[in-house]
Amino acid sequence: MAVSLESNFPGGNGLLLSSSANAQKVQVRFAAECKNCPQAMWFYFRLSGLGGRAVRAVLANPEQTLGGPNWSQNRPVARRLAEGAWGPWGRLGLPEAVASQGRVEWAWQLPPAQQVEIAFCYPYIPCDLDATLNELGDAFSSCFIGLSAQNQPLVRLFNRAARKDRPAVYLTARHHAGETPGSWVLDGLLRSVAQDPQLGELTWWAVPFVDLDNVLAGSYGKDPYPHDCNRSYGLDGPRRPEASAVWADVLRLRENAGPMLLIDLHAPSHYEQAVYVPRRGWDADAPVNPMAEDFANRYNALQDKDIRSPLAHILPDPPSHNHGRQAGLSICRWAMENRIDAVTIETSYQGNAQKAYEVDDYRRLGIALARAAAEWLGEKK
């Protein structure tokens, strides 16, 4: 049976460039697909026909990723098919640098398998959210708030209707479709709110997949033509239908709730090993967010020591990140201009340099984030 690479499933991404094999090992050389984005960082694919052999998987286009060609500290994830069922995801080891025509590619070793799935980070697609919501019973309801560019229904989760005497949190994830750490943090937050009566007293609304089309297509979803989802909150109105739906829903909550906080969940460059709040945006005229440092320090202090970030916040250097043609506002800056307290949180794909994050670690960050939001809003009453 020939070795094959498949990525035509929800969230799938990866192009087979070449393969070779002997009796003990299979080598596949693959590329992360751009899929309408100038940067190709997300990948998630399935290898079949391995015949119980070990695998060497080589990423061929690291230069096209956000953060550049050095992937020496990156540990993607993989899982094996055994007895007809997929096993748990786990981190691979650190890669080997491979010289190729004056360039460097990166190779990871996998143990023997019949079939294996490999992803840049732990995948999170709608079926993963459905599984969590099923576990949580009636803790959260969902409602339709609009359509995506490809007419997929956009959903908002909520634990209760808004009331003027009740503080509220509005969360968004996957403005950039490949940034799955934000989804796992949100997953942990939802579990925490469902299980903690004190947290459940607040109003929690969340849009789990803003750029749903690209989540399903397996695109990284950053800076696609013509508009990035997270830079489509334009000065004169929304530039994408997803932003239009979220825009209206955020204002709906502001009009009907008490003190309110908006949290937008992201992931940074591939090499960054920290969980932090940017104190300003990356566009050249972005103002400093007056609440970002305070909130970042609270969140950092509430993280368990083994997963605590080495830094809580950063002050970006905007001239090095010019989004030019996109020229729209991020949801965080749009919220600030509409007098809504808001922060962006960047959560590492890798870990905190001391520990490589696993799914439960991201969920623990979600617990800390829920507590930080509740603490911060408690002082706004």
C-alpha cells in the first residue's frame, strides 16, 4: 500500500511534496498550505499506508510562517490509530535541522504506526466544542447571530440573558482560524464557569469560531485577501460579515448588561513561549490600552506556577507590523473606541519554555482567565 497524505477533512491542511520508504521507516516531506493567506503556519493532516513503520515528517516551507524559518524549539502534536480508534494527542520531540539546497527544513520523528495524524498544535474544530458542551449539560445555550462569508451560521454561546445589574464578559476566539490555543483556553473557561457557582453568577457570552469558514477549510486565516477577520472592524463600519455579526452582538450586550469586559483570544508567532496581553495594537497609531497591564498582571498571578508565563504583557513595536492594505481596526481597538473595556490575549502554541503545554494546561489557563475576569469586574460594580 502506497503512503498517502490526506487533509480533506474539517480543519485539514498539508500538501505532500515527496515520500520515500524502506522496511523500517517512511519519510514524508510536506508543506503547510497557504490557502489564501500570505503566511502558512497551520497544518493538520493524516498519513496512511505506513505499514507499522516509523515516520520522519519534514516541514519544507518554514520561511512562509509567522515568526520565520527557525523552528528549532517547536513541538507539533500527533496521534496514532490503534484498534480502529484514534489515541490521544501528544507532543512530538524537538526537530532536527535538515539542510536542503542552501535552506533549512525541519524533521520530526514519530514511532511506528499504521496511520497517524500530525498537527501544528492541538486541533479544535466544531465537533470538539460540541463534545465539551455535551459534557456541560445545560450550563450554556447557543444562538444564531449571523452568517459567515460562505453562509455558515455563526453561533454565540451564553449562560444567561444580560441584565443591567449583572457584570458581563464577551469572549471571541479564532479571529485567526489556525490559532487553536485560544479555543482550548476558552474550553477551559467554559468548564470553569459551568462548575463554579460564583463564576456562573456573571453573564458569559462567547463566539467560539469567528472565522468559521477558515477554521473548517484548515487555513491559518491571517491576513487573507481582501480583509483579515481581526482587522475588519473598520473606521466606517465592518468589512466582513463575521465582524458585522460580532459587532452587533457586542453592542447588544453593552446595552443590556452591567460592567462589561471583552476578551479576544489569539496565539502569537510560532516560536513565542509565553501567554501575554499586548498593551497596544500593532498598527502604527494604536493607543496604549489603559487597562491592559493591570489585567495582564492579575491573569498571570492566577496561573498555576508550572504553566505560568514568563511575562504577563508586552508593548509591541507598531512600525515593524504594518498591515497597510487591511487598514481596519482589531476588535480590541474597536471596543476601546466604543468605550468598552477590552484585552487581547496571546497564548503560546508551545508552552512557557519550562513546560510544553498539553490540552489540560490550556484548560487550566482558561480557569485562571475566568477568575481574572471575575475579579476585575468585581471591582467595577
